[in-house]
Amino acid sequence: MSTQTNIVNHAKPIGYLKGFMVAMIAVLRILKDWIHGNTPCHRINAYVKAHAKKGDVGAVLRAADAYCRDEEWVMLLGKYKAERFSKIVKDCHPTSCLEVGTFCGYSAILLGSLIPDGGHVYTIEYDRDMIDPAKELIEYAGLSHKVTVLRGDAGDVISSNMLRDVHKVGTFDFVLLDHHKPLYYRELKHLEKGNYLKKGSVIVGDDLGWPSSPEYDEYIQRSDQYESEFFDTKISMFDIQDVMAKSVYKGD
């Protein structure tokens, strides 16, 4: 570990009013799920199929953004963050990628569209209710051949032999952490222990501003294994300020 002392806490509290509004949206979503008997991802898929041509990645992502803007707030990567994220991906030219936190499949589709033919994205989702709609959206975008959705706890998947024995993964050029924020640090340590990172591997941690991931945030600043940059971004709903981190693994 480095002796760096100027550690920055990137958490950006959203305040009582915005917090209350987000909580109310969460309650309304639970009610909507119960009424419709499905999830936000199913509803996004229906909207996308009505507004975007099959196989047109750009149209699929724009339609998903439009749904979240006009119909129902769903916390996808979104167009503002997608611009920064796309630049990071294009700058590092990855072919072997891991996403932790598939959710509706938006980020996996974007990432899959940015890597070359022959490259592959493995994306892990814990919630079984999200697996089928995520696969459906990825297929509709025409990227099933480049994106594989794995179901399970990310810590278990990474620490097991599944990625190497079943999917023949050696190391990852690029990793996106975008699941349960308190688990970012745990997943990164599993990747280190499993030797899934190589010199130059890029790890992106989203939402370090809000909801925040303090343990991960501090670790990537203190550890001499990483060179990290932090980018101000925002979540469109309520103009919530956020932070995205890019960390380059320097090796042991």
C-alpha cells in the first residue's frame, strides 16, 4: 500500500429533499411492478421494441434513455455518463471485458458495441428477475454473439473456476463495477486474487459520488497498484451529481 495521505472522499450527498423524492420513486416502482407483474427492464424492452429498429444499437440505447426520461426513472448508465464511459473504453481498446451488475443490459450493450469483432463482454447479474429481460434487450440490439450474461453473486462467480474453466477467460482488459456499491471493493479483491487483472487493465467504478462506495474509493487511491482518475458526471433525474473512476492496474 502507498503512504498517500491526500485521500479524497468523492461521496456527494444528495440532501433530504432529493433523497425523499428518490425514495418515493422507489416505492412507486414497487407498486408498478406489482400492478404490471413485471420489472422496469421488461417495460423498457417493450418501449424499445416500439421505438427502435432491431439491431440498431444507437436507436436501442436512445429509446432506453427516452423511456427513463419520459416514462419512468430507471437508473441506467444514461447518455451523460455514456459519453465519458465511451471515451474511456475507446482509449483503452479492450477485447476481454467484465461487467458486474447487468441490470437491464444497457451498459453491456454499449460496451459490446465499442469493442472489436472477436472481443467479448461477460456480465454478471445477481437478480434472477433481470436475467431474461437483459438477455432479450441484448439480443434485440444484435449483440448476443458478443455479450454473455452470467447469473449469480459476482464474488462467487469471480472466485469460482467458471470464468476460466467454462468460458476460457485468462485476464480482463476492462472491468465495469456497477452493482451493489458496498461490494465494489470485495469484487476488486477477488479479481486481484484470481489473477484476472494484468498490467494496463482498466477498471471503471461508477456512482462513487452517489450512492458512493467509500471503501473502494479509498482503496484505489491508497493502493500503489492503481493509477486512478476521477470524472465528474451526473444522473439526469433531479440533476444528481456523481463521480466515475477510471483505475489502471499497474501490477504487483
